[in-house]
Amino acid sequence: MATSMPWKELLYSVQIHTGWEDRRARPAGPMGGGFELYRLLHIVDGSYALGEGLGLAQRRAGPGSVLFLPPGTAQHIERGVQTRENTIIFRVCLGDEQPDPRRVWNVDIPLILEPSFAPLVAQQMQPILALWWLDDLRHLRANGLLHLLITHIVEHYLRDYRANELPVRPSTTAIDPRILLAEELLVSRLNTWTTSDMAAAAGMERSAFARLYKQQRGEPPGALLDRARLNYAMACLSSGEPKLANIAASIGFTGLSSFARWFRRHTGATPVEWHRRARQG
């Protein structure tokens, strides 16, 4: 019998750290000193020494390895000479605070992704690394892609190690690449896309795509559409002085009232209230 995944109901967002964003005071995170930083690190060449403080049995990570590191662990890794890596540094926010990782995902990190899974994650890191620094809009799109990638990683480990908490699905089957393609393209088309558009991108009939998506993701594709739009809206509302009409239009709403009702139904706050809380944080 399928069971719920409470972590999917938590309205967390991810924000890629640029080093030059707003430096106003932020609420203290679980490690102290404001919002702490996560790292997703792909070793291209060379190696990293892994200290005992990580709590991992493995003491070295070589080429091709991907590490998922929580806040407060950067001092426990040592970069080897002539090592090349790709790194995404980001914050995880749950409302106005940064929660403990287990509260968000119910997965223990740090993680060294297994060799069969790491290449897929490294590949999905590439469009994020290519987008985030170009301009504000592409930075927001990169945040959306990273949100999907982190969800993919968490689902992978929940499927492997906590299968009793997931809807029934083939535990050894990788996510169909047609679904991954539709999810990636979705991020840049939030204002117009529907389940039918996702199916078309995957080269499938709508009903067949919906069945496959539900089988592999444990939820209908419409749930992803809502979550992706909500993540984008929250990111926009958390930065600068947003124009609500522009945000509503960018995720497919033709009127402010329908956008505000939808946003409040999912978050318990109006867009204006969310923006005010974010700025006060």
C-alpha cells in the first residue's frame, strides 16, 4: 500500500550562493552564524581527503565521485594537489529558517553517492553551473533545477534505504530519461506548461506519461508543476522589491487574485506577507 512522503509536503526552497547577494542579517541556522551553506561537489580529476569529522567510513574520494555535504563540514575535507572539481554551494530554506537536514529530507548527510548514481548527478549539475551566474532570471532557473536535482538525490536514497515509506515502484529502476527531460524543460516554461506539454516533451501521450510519472515519482505530474511554480514564486518574493503582477504572469496566472489564493492555499500566507517575512529575516 502506498504511504505518504511528509518531506515532499515541506515547502523548502534552495538558493545558490553567489558571494555577492544581499548581506543583511539572517536568522541563525542550526550551525549558528546565519544561513549555513551546503555543497554538492563533483571531483573531475584528483582527489579529496575526508576527515573523521564527516562520520564516513571512506577516507578518500577520487575522480568521478560526487559528495553531498551539509553545513559545517567543509573544514573536514582537504583538496588534493592539482584536483579539479565542480561545486554548487547553496542554502536550504524552510520558510524563514534553515532547518536540520533530517527534518527536510529524512536522509542522513554527508553522502558519497555510489558510483552507479554519481555520473547522472554530475551530468545534471552541468546546466546549473552554466546558468546561475549569467543574470537574475537564469539564477532563478538554476535554483529551480537544483531543487529538482536535490529532490532526485533524496528520492534515490529513500527508494534504496527506506522503501517502505515510498509508493510501490521498481526499487532498482533508474528514473526514465524522458521524465528527467520533461522536468528540466519545465523550469524554463513555468508560465505556459501543463501536463500535456510535459508529455509532448517526453514524446508520449498524456495518459501514458501521467501513468509513468506516477509510477516513478509517486505523485502526478501536476504536483511537480505546482511545486516548481511555488518554488519560483517564493524565490522571487524573497529578493528585491518584487512586482506581483510579473511574478503571477511568469508562472501562468492571468490575475493577481487567483495567484494570491493559490499561493496562500499552499503556504498559509499571502504573497505580500511572504515577502515581508523574507525581508524581515
